[in-house]
Amino acid sequence: MPKLWNETIDAHRAAVREAILDTTAKLVAEGGLRSVTMSQVAERTGIGRATLYKYFSDAEAVLLAWHERQIAAHLEQLSDISHQTGTAVERLTAVLEAYAGIARQRHGGELAALLHQGEHVTHAEQHLQGMLQHLLAQAAQAGDLRSDVPPAELAQYCLHALTAAAGLTSQAAVTRLVSVTLDGLRPHSLTY
Amino acid sequence: MPKLWNETIDAHRAAVREAILDTTAKLVAEGGLRSVTMSQVAERTGIGRATLYKYFSDAEAVLLAWHERQIAAHLEQLSDISHQTGTAVERLTAVLEAYAGIARQRHGGELAALLHQGEHVTHAEQHLQGMLQHLLAQAAQAGDLRSDVPPAELAQYCLHALTAAAGLTSQAAVTRLVSVTLDGLRPHSLTY
């Protein structure tokens, strides 16, 4: 086949795949992870079940692909924020606020636990850990944050503390959580 | 059968059950959750496989029973600490230190995620949440901890922040994590 034809096919396949994942995102938002079934995804995407099975072997594979895309988008969003203008502590604050917002959306249950065992999650967590570590070290050097605890440990503290956002029902509570978490990072000498 | 006989049987059954769970604890400590198999448990407890199956239907049931006993023991330990003498903030600090030590032992992987979905965990978390909330409210009233954030939210913050202990390799790092977490709880006016 000529090259142009191949490119057209590739573009078509990529577009169908994206449409499938867009539908998955809608189904998850409406009814949670368990509501994603092969028939629902096919019907709502406007493709046949046979076509859907050419892309994904089962609903779990669809969910995994959707989750990978979701995690990648979140990581990109956080990375963009970390590169904005401002001091290290300002950028760190913005990243932590965005991360808490993401953590708040997290789904519970067995299926969510399984998705979060995926390698893509480990990889994203390492990336995020590195990003925070860098900002924490910069902010400590500037004297804005504590320097008596290794940045790697402070990054882990932040990431874990902010997962408490998953149980919060208001944006005000999320803001308070971020503020409490940040207070744990202040220079030690100012705290006492 | 006479009452005494029944009591003897009950005591015997309870003793065998405890012995099975003691073996399970040893196997988990030696080789992790996956190393708990029905044959290993029977052999190391010194009972026949047929007897073991009278107590538990499969390895997952053994693990669940062991985990329930484990969680109950941890909760009792934390409750004892929370009732020791001292100010509220002193007792809270002691509870958080003990909790971080427990969180550090936590196993990872799919099986651990499944165990932690159990109702006994939800129940224990609620109990612990209540315990912390009470101490946090007392300490805030005494002016030792912040009062600008509801105690329920601060309790969630503590419990999540301290799960970071699972990834720490030294006791010194765990101590630093507890200290950072506590700094997040200090009165707001002193932090700035």
C-alpha cells in the first residue's frame, strides 16, 4: 500500500481509539468504573462490538488504556504548572493544589486498586516524586521551606498527605488540606 | 454432651485457631503474603491438611483471619497509648509514632490491596479516626494545636501522611515523617 494510505489508516485507528477512550471517560464519570462494559462502550462510541474487540480484548483493557491516558494527562498538567513563573515555593504550592484536586477525583474499590497496581502508575509516581523533590530542594535552598529533612522524604509526605483529599466533600476542605500539608514543610525554626 | 465437655471443645478449637494464625504470622514475616499456602500452614502448625480445612476454606480465608487479628491488636495498642497519662498533644504524638511504625510494616501488592478492602479495615479506620479526632480537639482546645481546621480533617491528614512510612527504610526517617506531620498541626499563628 502507498505510504499516504497507511498514514490515513493509522490516523483513523488512532481517532477510533481516542473516541473509545472518550466514551470510557464519560461512562466512568456517570456511573463509576464498574459501569464500563464492552456493549456500553461500543454503543455509546457508535461502533460495532466486533470493531471494539479489534481494539481491546475486554473491558479491563479499555479501562487500563483510559487510565493510562488519564494519568499521562495529569502528569503533563502538573509538569506545566511546575514550569510556570514564580518562586519554587509558589510553584510547589500550585502543583500540590492541582494534585489534591486530582486525588479528590480518585475512585475507590477493588477495580481502582487493581488499576493503581499498573506499571504506568509507578512510573508516573516516580516522575511526580522527582518533580516535587526538585521544587522542595529549590525552596529549601531559598530558605522558604525546611532543610532539616531530605527533599525525597518531604515529597513522599506531600504525596501521601494529599491523598486524604479523596475523602473530602468540599473545595474549601481541599484548600485547608493543602495548607496544613504546606505548614508541615515550613522551616523548622519558624514553627516553634 | 455435658457443659464442661463443650467448653473444653470450644477452648481446644480456639487454641488451634490461634496456633494456625500464629503460623500464618510467621510465614508472612518470612516470605510475605504470597507464601501463605494451606500445605505450609498445616505443616508448620503441626496439624493435618484435613483438620486445617475444618477451620478455613482456603489460604485467603486464613490470611483474612490473620489480618483481622492483626488489625485488632494494633487498634488495641493505639487505644492503650491514647489513654496514657500526659497532655493531649503528648498522647497524640505517641499514637502517631506508633501508627507510623505500624504503617511501615504494611505489605504491598494485589493481595494486600484486597485484604485492605475488608470491612474490618474500614471499621478499624473509623475507630482510629475517632480516637485521633478526640485528641486533636482536646489539643486544639488547650491551644497546643491549630484550631482553624476541623479535627476530623486533621485526623484524615495525619492518617494519610503517615502511610508514607511504608516506603521508608530507617527508623530515623520515620521519626522525621512524624515530626513533619505534627508540624502541619501546629497553631497557624505560630507557623508564619
